[in-house]
Amino acid sequence: MVNIIKSLLKEALLSANLSFPKSDTDKLVFSVELQANPSYGDFSTNLAFQLASILKEKPYKIAAEIVNHVNSEFIDKVEIKGGGFINIFVKASFFQKFLRDFLQDENRLIPQLGDGKKIQVEFVSANPTGPLHIGHGRGASFGDSISRILDILGYKVTKEYYINDRGNQITNLGKSVYYWYMLNFGKSIPFPEDGYKGEYIKIIAEKLIHECKDELVNLEEMLAISRCAEYGKKQIMENIIQDLNSFNVYFDKYFSETDIFENNYVDETLNLLKNKGMAYKNNDALWLKTTAFGDDKDRVLIKSTGEYTYFASDIAYHRNKFERGFDIIIDVWGADHHGYVKRMKAALQALGYNSDKLKIVLIQMVNLIKKGEKVSMSTRANEFIPLSWLIKEVGKDAARFFYCLRSPDSHFDFNIDLAKEKSSDNPVYYVQYAYARIKSLFRNAHEKNILYQELENLELLVLKEELNLIKNIQAYFETLINASILLEPNKLATFLIELASNFHYYYNNTKIVDEGNIALTNARLNLCKSIGRIIQSGLNLLGVDAPERM
């Protein structure tokens, strides 16, 4: 509908007595917005303000000239407000036509912004040293939801998980498993200083004992620890994937840090930086000149001990992303990585890449609220709250929807009691219940032997509430565009709540299935079917089911 209004305004502009060159029409940028308040019309545009600097005229004068040439069978009236804003009132037939187009082929109305561009979204990427916790859940929900939104808008999306499966944290994992393994055979050794203390470590050790018996007891210690580390990270990654799948998150690719070392890709990348004069030796360490690109200090790539930093392998990994031909790269990181953003972009510039192609989203912390109290969480002690526990407690649907209620850059208090409520106060229940109600209407009509006919009697949809609901359907597509541009799937969650609210009001105040008026019943069922499609589509993009009965 917005595109139709834009076309009408462009036609009016060219017909008006204004010195605007026809060749520049397609380059003209202006907004057309759906109006929430009907007293300001159905649509409003800032076209006159956008033309004011070009035509060297006052916005009101430009608007008056354009208004005189707006011509369409769908336009009821056009007004000028606020010194030049053009408010457009359209006839009910305009909305009825849009609803018909939607019912005939809703996919045709989805704007294909991506046009096949390749996007990689890397998210979660938790170290395989322990279970996913509720903080990872927010990143998983965000990354998967924004990937689905980009996909429906025509981007070719690759969802990727980067496995940090080497380095000190993996060695500490091995030592932690080895401690419990040896203890089982009466061999008491000191627990590693930076070891992992969760119950899951004991479970991994027990599985290892079951499979290997005492095979590792007499092995050289570092070899045994290495075996424990390999076994531990394999078990943990299997559990991580299982948790993600139960959360309706599936990755296209798992990329191993170990692989880029074994393929000499890290050394090759560092040599490229040296050859470009971007890396230098100082005090036996290798440094990257990140200050040349706005970082506050240069960063170490290889320590004086010869140990590679995580930054070195991360640079190699991002170089690999660019070499795979992605047009846009989206990294979803925890908020504690905020200091890493500038140096990563600097590294890409040092390699000669356009760092603007890298979009980094920082996900803020999650607080779990239960019975009005904040539940504490520790990452290393056995106090963290596993994502698997949250899924069992409130369900996958509530968890995913709640995570998407706030923008990623805001802290989030997850109210676990509210998420379990079966009431209108629970936003995911409220939205799902709207869909279930729509399905119940069709069952009700069938039980009353009312034959539903798609596309028929749409001209009977004239109530203000009905036309507003059709506006909501149009707003869905605008919401997807905004969510993709801003990388904020929370905009979709907010939209669905508003749509559900409008539908529940309509349902409670309108007789939809009326045996005494089959034609009107059919018209309203067509409207409800369209709303149901939008709710189902929107919930799917958030990874949430749309149940037919509740």
C-alpha cells in the first residue's frame, strides 16, 4: 500500500506546476507512513519537506501544488498539516484491494531487499567448556530470528557457529576432567587453579571411565589431559547442539578454530599483515598496528612466549569469511566484548577489506527474575543457569519470544513467573491465543455448515476496526524492513503484540461467525485468515510455534 501511495505522489509531482526534472523522480527519497490516528488520515508523507531545498520553495506551497494533482479512484481526500505534511485519506476499497492481493499471493508482497546478497550471521559461538546458559540463549534467539527475517527478505543467509576449540580454556577443561577421572582410580591430584567446577565435568569423567576404563591412568600426564580435553569438548559440543536444536536453532555450518591452525591459515594471515607493513616485532612479540585505524593501542598477535593470541585466530577467521564471498558479515557478541569491536574492524582494514561490511551486535546481559527476586549466576562455579533448564521451565516458545522483547543493546530482566502464565499478561500466550482463536472461528463456521469462500465479499469490510486490521497487515512488511535494517527482531515481537491486541478487541466486540449473514461472515473470515497468516509468519520468524488450540 505504501508503494502505491508513493507512486500516486510521484505522478502528482510530475503533473504539478513545479520545476522538478522527471529524470530525478526515481532518485527522490521521501517517506510515506501509515497513520495510527485516523484523524490525520490513513497515510502521511514528508515529500514537500524533502523537495523544499531542491525547489527553493516553502514546503506548504509545494504540498498545495502536489495535492491539487493527486488523482486516484482510491483517494477520498488529501489535507495539508504542519506546514507541509500531506495527509491522505483513502477509501475502504483501497484496503479491500490490498487484502485481496494479500490473500491471492502474500509472498509477492514481501519486499526482496536482499536481492540474493550473501550474509553470514555468526552467533552463540560459546566455548565448548560448559553448557549453554541463559545469556547464550538471548544471543541464540537474536541471531536465529534476525537470520530468519533476512532470509524472508531475499538475502542468502548462512548461520554459523565458531568453535573456540583450542588454547588455555580447552587445556583447563582437560585438566578438570582428568582430575575426576584419576580420583575415580584413587589417584588424588590437585584440582587445576582455573578448572571448571560444574557437575557436568563429573558426568563427562564418568562417561570417559565407562568407555576407556583405566586406559589413561598410566599415560604420560599431558597426553592423558589432551585425551580428556578432546573427549570433553566433543561431549560438550554434542550437548550444546542438542540444546540449540531444542531451542529451534539450527546452524548451517560449525567452523573449528583448530582447523584454521592446522591448515596454516593463521600463519598465512599474519604473513599477509607483515607483508603489508601492518605487523611488527617488539620485545619478541608480534604486534598489529591497530592504532593506524583508530584503536587506542596496538594489539598483540603472538606473545613473546610464542603463544598465539585469540585475536590472531579471530583475524584469520574473519579473513576467511571475506574470502568466502559474503557481502555482509554479522557478528553477535556478548556485551563484554565491546572493547573488541574497534580492533577487529582495524584488523580488517589492515588486511585491505571494507570494515563497514562487518556489523557487530552486542547482546546485553540477562537477569532471571523469579518470585520478584533476581537469581544469581556464575560462569565458572556451579551456579550458572543452563539454557536447557529455562527451556524445560517455561518452554521453548516463551523463552524465545521473551528474549526478543527488548532491543539487544538493553539489559533484560526475564520474568520467569510471567513467562509461565496462561493469561493476557503473558505476551507470547497473548499472541498465540489470537492465532488459536482465528482457527477456532473456522471450526465454528464449519460446525454451523457455513461454507468459507476465499476472496469473496471483501467489499463488506468497512468497519473502522476492520480497516485498521488491514493496515496492520500492511505494517507487517514495513516492520520486517525496519527490523532487518536496524537488526532488531524486537520490533517484530512488539508488532505481533499490537496486532494480537487489535484482533482480540475485534473478536470481543464483533460477531464474526453469523448464520444470519453468510456473506458478512465470509468477508470477516477472509480478514481473520489473513491476520492468522501474519501471526503465524511472524511467530515463525521468531522461532515460535503457532498452536491451533490452546
